[in-house]
Amino acid sequence: MVAADATFLSLMLHPKAHPPLDPTTGKMVERLADRIEKLLEDLDSEGERIIVPTPALCEFLVLAGPEGPAYLDKLAGLRPIIVRPFDQLAAIELAAMEVDARTTGDKRAHVSQPWTKVKFDRQIVAIAKVNSATRIYSDDRDVRAFGTKAGLEVTCSWELPLPPAKQTDLFDGHS
């Protein structure tokens, strides 16, 4: 199992989504649609399921606006994607994460974002963790930090491999 946050959900469902900046180059992630397509193909060939936590789905639907119902239909037709709720197990996991943060004297865990965002991001990670995800795909700095602290591998869009170069016939079929 792997999980995807709202940023990756938008990249998966909306191929023309604005690419994020690669922090190593300062430029937009190159060939992002190709990277996402390869990721989905790889996950499918490995039989992996992609968990979409309900808080991430909520964030995505807010961005989608009136197109939200069409995206929900598209999402329902994608076999490897499963939406998972914030349930009792996730609540217990989230409580443990927050208690741990409070014992260090910083309930926000050095995150300067509004408390609502901190809680949403932690919910996403808690849902991923209790649903046996081993990796979370996210470009959100805070989700990445919370995911890493929770023991999940975290992968950003700029870290996704490019697919192998497509073979082209140098002679255009002429001999």
C-alpha cells in the first residue's frame, strides 16, 4: 500500500496541473505528466493500491470546485485507488502523534502553518499509516515531515524517475 496526498491526487487526476518547483534546480519539474504516468504504471504492475485519505480528497475537491463531481466519477473508475476515512484507528494514531509533539513542547512540531493545516496534514499521515501504507507521495513540506516522523517513506514529484526514452526510428522507416 502507498498513499497520495492532495498534491499528488491533483497530479494524477489532472495531467495539466501546474508542476511544482524542483528545489534542487529551482525550475518546474520536468516532464511531470510522464513521471506520474510511469509511477501509476509501476504501481499497477506491482499490484499496489493507492490510499487517498479523506482529508486529502477534501482538499482536492475544494480546488476542483464545480468540476468536483466529474473528478469523483473519474476517481471511482480507477481500480488501484481506494479512499480511506478518518476513523477510530486513525484518531488513535493522530492522538499519539499530537501527544508526542506536545511532549517536546511544540504541538505544531516546528510547522509555522495554521493549526487547522497541521491537523489536516497529520490526519492524512495517520490515515495512511493505519491503512498499512509504507510510502506517501507528497510535495507538501509538512506532510513530508509528518510522514517521515511517522516512519513512512516519502516521495516528491521531482524524485519520481522519468520513463525510459521512447525508441524512435532514426530512419523514419526508410532503409
